[in-house]
Amino acid sequence: MLQIDDMLQKLNSYQRQAVLDNSSAVLVNANVGSGKTTVLISKIFYQHMVAGVPLNEMVVLTFTNKAADEIRERMMAADPSVKPEDMPWFGTFHSVAMRMLQNVLPLETLHYNKSFTVLDPDELNEMAERLITEQRLKIKYRSKLSKRLEAFLSGHPLYGVMKQADDIGGLWDCMIKEKLTQNKMDFDDLIRNATLLLPQGEFLPQWVIVDEFQDCDRLQLEFIRAALGEKTKLFAVGDPNQIIYSWRGSSRNIFSEFLKEVHARQFSLPINYRSSSTILEAAKCFLENQSELAGIREPGCGITVKRHYSPFMEADYLAEKINQLHQAGVEYRNIAVFYRLQRQSGTVADALRHKAIPFEVSVRKTLKDIPVLQWFVRLLNASVNLNDQNSLLSVLTNSQFGPGFTFSQARKVMETTGECTLSDKIRGFSNWAAESGSAWKIYDYFGLDSYLFPTSAVFEGNKKLILGMLTQLEAFSSKHSCTFIQGLSDFLNSAVLYGTDGITEETEPKDSVKLMTLHTCKGLEFQYVFILGVNYGLIPMRADTGRELSQEDEERRLFFVGITRAKDYLELSYYTSPDDPRVQPGPSSFLSVIPRHLLDYKDEERSGEADLQAFRRKIMENRGKNPLANPFSSLDKTEPAEEETPEVLSERKVRHAKYGDGIIYSEDDETVTVEFPGYGLKSFSKDFCPLEFLELE
């Protein structure tokens, strides 16, 4: 019990009160930087070590795999006797629902079997498109099909300016039947079906513990309700001031409504341990309620406000500033750059490359981003589930790695044997796997060398990616006691739910500057934070008609989240010439909300035009040193560059540190676009070009 006493002593009085309370339902309003994760883990540990609740009787729900991994790791660090298998219901909503359906719920009553596989969003869209063609359905707004289906499920069959309903309802009925036939579920099906079966099953946990409760949507709330048995207790932690996903279904009133519904006790964690008191005082200006928010740190420096003429000038300044910080001893990993839209990252990334500053753009990578792995996963999906027509069609019609059949040719091959070696191998996979299958033999079984083209420049890279995935599969199979086929099916489901994490060996440098959107930065903290483009039209975004008030409120909460990621230094910048007609020049009204005494304006004395002229001179100097500023100047041509044919352009080769060798696809005065095998087209600014220009062979 000494370990428990030591843990409780480290908590402040607010945290300790929430951990020790034994009410049937508790909602903790955890203000930003107040030790939310510490309280959640302490609650789990206390109930396990003191109250004697087995870990497999707790359902712990998170919104990210990173959060789930952190909770499991900290539990095992606190008690070395705890193993991962002791915590089967610790994970994201989707992963926990999937494991429940596979292990403890009467799935057969829904006419599925336990070996179901999970559809990723791209596969779901492919299925819908195929059914529209096969069933000759009339669907309007085909380019927005996923949004149309979401609207239909929310009770809105009409979309846009439609006056009459089309076949969207019939499409959804066909998709339900098709998913059942293929024994596949999409992400929402996992939660929806688990919610339906929980009251019918024999499994009801002693505790349901929820992280980031404010982000729950309607389906997730229904799942929580279904898991609450008569004797089940609820402990949920969240922050109403960080509700930034209303477009994804979270509700502004979720705390007040759920408090009444479950008759919960409410606790508050008001003490912020993260940010300087200056940053915290600025953040308070964006609180929408009367939440207590108190800091314990010194004021520190003021919040820097910087004016830039354009995003290009901002990027150039930012690269120099980060370089100076690093030379002064600041590690790159302690620096983050936030922006409202992902497209803003390109200019900053180019500037950092030009300065040789390591960085990581935080974008969730999926299998779709690595074509060879996407094809290989579809091949495995079709092999373990012969009813998976989506995957089989995708494999057979793929012209880059597969046979490249037309849709009608693939249909014919699927119905007969002896027409295609790859199709026959897929049909025979289950028998082969039952007799002598193993992860290491899959490559040779399918004869994948012939599909990856050994003479291709990217052959070795693609082969390495597949062998890396097979290595992960072997480790996964060794860790779980199940048949090879079941282990493979579980591994493929994990790949869909978790993306490429843990599958590929590609990693960004650990000590690197982090570039991310304001939505992505939630839950993180950095010593130095730069927030770009604090102009109306970006921060805040322009409000949609009819949603002005609610959208403006959410934009304020989003800005609050960004500000409170900073521990010691915060810099806000805006443009006087934003180069985007949707963005207004000059500072956003959000800056005027912050008291003037907290801000340290760093506007240049010279005019924006003078800044621009200096920047143009710098660009011209840079272009003079960079052969890619005019990559075709060495060619003896009489025609202007814009009239070049693709054949001539394709002769020019370049090399990139990450993407390897590529072919120049096109160029204009500002950018050069290169096609990299395995990565597709990538565009780079000539002013900060990271490419090595290769001589013609």
C-alpha cells in the first residue's frame, strides 16, 4: 500500500478528491494542463490496487491510440506484474468495440461471424460506387458521396438544393446487405453493433472510464450507455472548453446533459501546471464559461505578435528564428508551429528544408499513402475473406502491381479457375495457410517479385516495405495465441484501425520541429509555440451561413487549445498581404481580445513594401545559387518553357532526401512538380527547393 500512498501524496487536493470518490457516476471537468491523464490513471490504479477491481473488468475508452498506449504503459510502469493482456478493454472506442464483438458479445445473432474484417473509409466508398453501378442507382452529388451517406443516416435524405429524394436510401440498404455478405463492418458498424449487443450479452464491466469525454458523438454516448449495467460505475474526464469537433458530432452541452442523465457528481481540476501565467491569462480571455483556471508558474516573457507581409516572408523569418533558437541550445523537439489549414504547411516546410532544419508534418498516414502496402493489404484481405469482393476487384484491376484487368475481365476471372495465377493463389490461400502458412512464406507463396517488377527503380524499396509488414505480422502472431489465419485477420484489422503506425520502418527524425493544424495539436505541449495566420478567414475561419454564432464559438475554443499548448514562449503572427482572397489582411479580432499588456508587438519599422522588396532580392539571390531555380536552362531550346512537352520535361531527374529519385513533371515561375515512384506527384517552391538536380545520362 506504500505505492498507493505515494501516488496519492503526489496529487493535489482537487485531483485526490476525484480519485477517492466512489460515486456511481463522476464527471471531472479537467481544465487544460491540470493533470487529466494523471488523474485518470490514478483512478484506474486505485480501483485495481485498493478496491480490488480486476483490470479486465474495466472498460477504458480513449480517442487516440497514443492516449491508450500511454495509459497502458504507465499502468505497467506502476505495477510490473501487469501485462497488456490484463487490459483487454483499454483502447479507442473502435478497437474496444471490435474486441468485444470478437470475444464476448453474441455476434452470431446479427448473422456475422467472429472472423469479420474492418472496412476503411476508402473501401466503403469503393463499395458504394460499385453498388451504384451494379444496381443502376440514381445518386446525385456523387462527388460528395460520403457526406451524402452521413446526411442520410442523420435523417436528411435531401441534400443541397434537391427537391426530390433519389436512391440514397436504396444504396444504404444495398450496402448493409453487401457488408453482411462480405462479413465486413465499417468503423461506425463496430460501435453500432456493439451497442446493440451489449444488453444481450453476459459481459457488463464494473467500471467504464472515459478520456476526453467532451469529444464523444451520439454513437459513442450510446455505446457508453449500453456498457453501463445496473452495478457499473462511470468515471469520465474532459474539458468543455476544448470541444472543437462539433462537425464530427460532439455536442457543446454534453457535460450538462449527461450530468442530469446519469445523476453524476462533478469535480473540477482548476490548477494548470503547464503554461506561464502570462500565456494562461491570455488563454482565459477565450473561456466561454466561468471555469476556474489558476496557474502556479511565473509570468515569463510576453506573448510576441509579429506582422508579416506574406506567408513566404513569414516562413523565411520562421526558419531563421528556429535556427537561432536551436543554436542557443533549444532542441528542435521543443518547438511547434501551428496553423489552421493543412495547406499552410507547405511554405513553412520548404523554408525549413532550405535551412536544413529537421521537421515533421503531423498528418495521419494511412495505407493509401503507400501504394504498394495498400495493394498488398487488399491482397491479404481477399485471401483471408473470399467474400471480400471489394479487395479482390481492387487487386485484380490494379495496373501498377496487379494484373491490371478491366472491371469486366476481373469479374470473369473471379468466377472461374485457371484464368489467372494470382486469383487462383488467393482462392487456395486458406488451405495453404492451414498446412504450412507463416508470415515469412507469404512473399514466396504469391511470387510477389514478379508483381513488384525487379527491373523497376523502386523494386527494392517496395520489397522492403512488404517484408517490413511481414516482420510485424510475425511479431504479432507470436504475441497472440491463435491460428495463423486468425492472427492475420486480426493484424489486418489493426492496420485499418491504426494506420501505418508500427507497420513501416519509415520514421521522421526524433529531434524535429513539429508542424501541425490547431486540431491536431490537442493534447500536446511544447516549450516554444508559433501560431501562424491569425487573420480573419483563417483564425477564425469564415463562418458558414446559418452557423455564424456556433462556429465562431468553436473557433475561439480552437484558438484556446492552440494557445494553451505553449509552456514558455508563444508567438502569434498575421499577414498584411495574405495571398488568399478568402483571408482578410491585418490582425484578427482574436488579437484584440487579449489585453495589450500581455502582448509584445514586434512589427518592423520599415513598411511592408520595403520588406517585400528585401524579400524579393533574397529570392533572386537564392535562385542564382540554385540550379533548380531554372532547371531547364541547360537545355538548348528555342521554345518557351510553358510550351514544353511532357516528353522533354520527363528527361530531367532530381533527388529528394526522403522521396528518392524522381522525374520532373512540370514547372512554372514559382514551383517545380516532381513525380516520385511510390509517392506520386510532389510540388516544391523554387525559393526553398530541397531537390538535388541530377545531370542527364
